[in-house]
Amino acid sequence: MHLRERISVPVFVLFVVSLFFVMSTRQLAALDNGLALTPPMGWNSWNKFRCDVSEDLIRDMADAMVSSGMKDAGYQYIIIDDCWQVDRDEQGNIIPDAGRFPSGMKALADYVHSKGLKFGLYSDAGRFTCQRRPGSRGYEFQDARQYAAWGVDYLKYDWCAHRKQNAEASYALMRDALKAAGRPIVFSICEWGQNKPWLWGKNVGNLWRTTLDIKDCWDCIDKKNRRGWTRILDFQNGLEKYAGPGHWNDPDMLEIGNGNMTNTEYRAHFSFWCLLAAPLIAGNDLRTMSPEIKEILANKEVIAIDQDSLGVQGHKVRDDGDFEVWSKELRDGSRAMILFNRSKSDKEISASWKEIGFSDVTTAKVRDLWRHKDLGKFKDSFSATVPSHGVVMVKVTP
């Protein structure tokens, strides 16, 4: 007997009653799990492998995260996206694909944990996942208990097959289920910004997607409405007031190393995700990274901007068409700054200290975070030649 044959009226009624309970008690059940005080860092299977997931792949990625230096740079989570689940048993328990995960999820989680890493899974707030696998609608508390028993540390929760569900209530229901399960689990809301989750996500999840899916390109929209990272970037400006420790805007996973952009474009992509205090979830094959891609993803000076404990999301301070200046306030009183060139030619771009938030500073030290080099002291402003489709990213310290 398959999933769709077992969905019954009693299960649906239980789901509706649960939603009503959540809506009536939401103020008492606001998220307070103490997790993700800085943006989560890890790896997810979807961007590179789609449904081609297996326990061998996940073990390989855990090994590679350690051997490549990614773990040492701060990456923690190994997350399996869609297609790991195939059905439910007679008691409604979620069933992993035994052909691809013959040892089971508990053994796989134990392996990931043995590497000093954390383990993540994917589900959906609707009846089915985006790839038509069983979702969690009507099984929230049962699934959460199962995840906790397996040793899951992170849940990505999608929004396919949701019909006319209320998004906030649906995600709050899983939030409460995770809390009741008794294991600390980072909760990633993935409803693509459809219901403005930045307005309510702080009380429900640790991070929330702000847009539709990312695509490995500089500036594009494909037939599935996936977008290049610069289009996603444009939507983030103005959302900074909603982000902070424990609750982050999520502009989607990183495409760095997947092959359709230049290293200059990938470096700019990574720079902005760090300036935005975005979750850093790699989506490439960690086993076959080139030295250049590894240097981008594991740049500790740039990562430190993302992981700064003040938890401020950076924002645009000047827009001159193809030439932009962005800034982010840091815990020590300094600023991270990006000079960004969208044009097809190199361009000298400058920014004043006043523009990036220093009202009474005249002289400041500047350090280039990609060249790992102190550039000296500068009075009132800084300028640099920025490559086409690239950035100059610096830390400015009064």
C-alpha cells in the first residue's frame, strides 16, 4: 500500500485541529531554541546532485569536508535534500530509500557525527515533497520524533504540494513538533519568500528563504524561474532589518564550483553572501574542488565577516548603475565594504567613510580580504580598480 492510498480523512482532520491549536497558542510558543546564533555553514546535496543521493555520497562528502579544510574553516552541516524518502509504513513512519541508504539514517548520522560534523535532512510542509516523495503534512510530530531519534541536527522544510495551507501556521506546527521532540534542530524555512517570511519567520525558524531557487549563472532566469545570484542579491537589500542572531534571511545555497561562472564571479557571489550574513551552504562536489574553488569557499577572513557575532546584515549604500558600494557593521566597530562592478570592463570605484557609516572618522586602516593584505591608512575615502563582474572586499577599521 502506497502513501497516497493511506491519506485518510481522520489524518486530515487531525492536521486541521493541530493548525488551529498552533494558531491559538503561537505567542506562547515562539521560537527560542538557542541555535544558529551565527549563520549556519555546511553543505547540501541538491544543487549538484539533485535526486542522485546515497549514503556513500554523504559519507564521501563528510570525509571531504574534513580533508579539504572546510570543517576547519567553519562548515558544520552535511544536509541531504529531497529524494532520500520513499514511503511510509503501516504506522505512518517515514521510510528511507533502502537501496540508496541500506545502513539507515541513524547509522549515517552517527558517521557524520564521528567526523565532528552535524547531520541534516529535508522534508516538506505539504503532502508531497517537490519530487513527489512523502511530505510531512499530518505527520509533523511523528516525523520530528523520528528525526530526533536518528540524530538529525538540521531540517530544511520545503513548500511544495501545500495547496491552500497557511504558511505561518504550517511552519509553526513543525517548529512545535521539533521542540517537542527534545533534540536541538536548526529549522530552515524554505517557502521561497512567497508569504513574506521575514515578517514572521523570527518566531518560527532559524532561517527563511527570501526568493525562488538559485541557478549557477551570473544574471539569468530559466524556465523554472530559477535565478542567477545577482538577481537574488538585488532582492536582499531592504530585508536587513529582519535578520539577526538566531534568525537569518536566506538567499539560497551557494553555486560556487558548479562550473557555469568564472572564479571572479564566484568570488563575488561568496563575498556578498558573507556581507549579507547569509547561511553558507555549499552546493558543489567537495571531492573534486579545484584549488581556486577551495580557496574561495574556505577564505577565513571573508567567512569571519559572515560569522561576525553582531549579526548585522550588510546593505547597499550607493548605486551608480553598474557600480555599487555595500557595507556591513561589525562587532569591533569596523566595517566590511564591497566595491562591486557589474559592467563588462574594469572600473575604478571609490567610497567615503561617511557613506559606510563612519560619521566622524577621517583616517582608517584598510585590509583586502581576498589578497590577505593590509593596504595602509586612508583619509576620508578609499578607491580601487574592480574587475568586470567582480568585487574588491575590504575591512575598514578606524
